[in-house]
Amino acid sequence: MKSPLKDLQQRYARQRAFIRARLSPHGYFGLQMTIGALVLIAASWLFGGVSEDVLTGDPLTVVDQFLADWFQAHAVPTVTQLMLVVSTLHGVVAVSIYALLFALYLLWKRDWFWLVCLATTVPGGMLLNVLMKHTFQRARPNVSDPLFALSTYSYPSGHVAGAVLFYGVLGAMLITRIDVWRWRVLIAFTAITLVLLVALSRMVLGVHFLSDVIAAFAEAVAWLSICLTATHTWWKHRSEFRREKTPNVS
């Protein structure tokens, strides 16, 4: 007599094989693709939810204005100056310089994989951010005593997006080269902390709402996952194709 467990295993053999393939670290559409797809879906969902609230004036926009007013009312000159330094060090020009220096290092090391990752992630992500800004055309926070006025659009934050893209690629590269888990965790924690600090600086300076920085984070993470996953899949396919074409000399 066949056991119920074996019957279920045989009945759903194809589904089980599909799941195993998605969780396998080998193959083009294995674990890396699965993780990338999940991150992309989650980040896109977050960006869509925040964007809907911004367009319809949902409660999140009330929180936006409350925090903008709170940061202005509780401004401390020393903190403001520190946030100004953090913000300046993560502007479009600054991030572009960091990315260029990183690219030159990868070129010197002939690390073509991470050079492709960097070249597709940072410029493409920053361009996507500009397109989103012109799509939503949201004005900057309206505060009574702004530190400085900006004529560009507010949503989503370019500073936060740039930080996520650059530190995302840098952190991913370092993590893949280190086997000790505590160092991997430290790298991830440092990258996230830097991104949060940039986001905080933009809100403290009164040039971005909370929803601006959340949307920028979600947008950049989604683009980062696309670039890393696509590059990994293409690179693996390229390596195996070359290996198959190389004659086996015995």
C-alpha cells in the first residue's frame, strides 16, 4: 500500500523540482535569481505604495509635513552643519567621483564583472531617479525658514538613491570576497548606516520629505537588484559558454 506521503511527493514532483531549482545556488535561474526577484518585488511594492500616498495625499504626506516642521523647530546649528557635510559628500557630483575612482580601481585590477555591475548600476540608477523626479514633479518641502532653496523636484531623493547604488555595489563586492560572517554583517550594517545618515541629512536640512527618501531607497534597491542579478546571470552564462567552446586538450 502506497503511503500518503509518497503519494503527495509523486503528485507534486514537478512543483518540488521547480522549487529546488529556484533555491539551488547553481544554474542561471537558481538562488541568486530568486533572491533578486524577491528583493525587486518587495522594493517595487514599497515604491508603488509610497507613490500612491504622495499622489493621493494620504496620511503619509501629513507625516511628511509634521517631520519637516519638527526638524526645523528643533534645529541645532552643530547638527545642521554636520548634516550639511554629509549631504555635500553624497551629492550627484560626489557620488559620480566616487564611482569613477572605483571604476578606475576595478579597471586596474581587471575585475570586469564588478566593473560591469558598477557601470550599469550607478549611471542607470541615477538616470532613473531623474526620470522619476520629472514624472512626479513634486515640490520641495515648504518650510518657513529654509536653509537654502532648490529649484529641482523633490521626489524621490537623488542623494539617497546615489548612496544606495554606490554603497550597494561596493558592499556587495566586499561581501563576496570575505568569508567571515561577522565582517560581512559589519559591511552590510555600515552601508545601511551610511544610507540612513544621508537620508536623515536631507530631512534635517529641509530639502526632502520622509516619503522622498523612502521612495528613493526603494527605487534604488529595485534597480540595484536588477543590475546585480542580470549581470550575475549573464556572466555565468558567458563563462559556461566559453568553457563549452574551449577545446578539451588531453
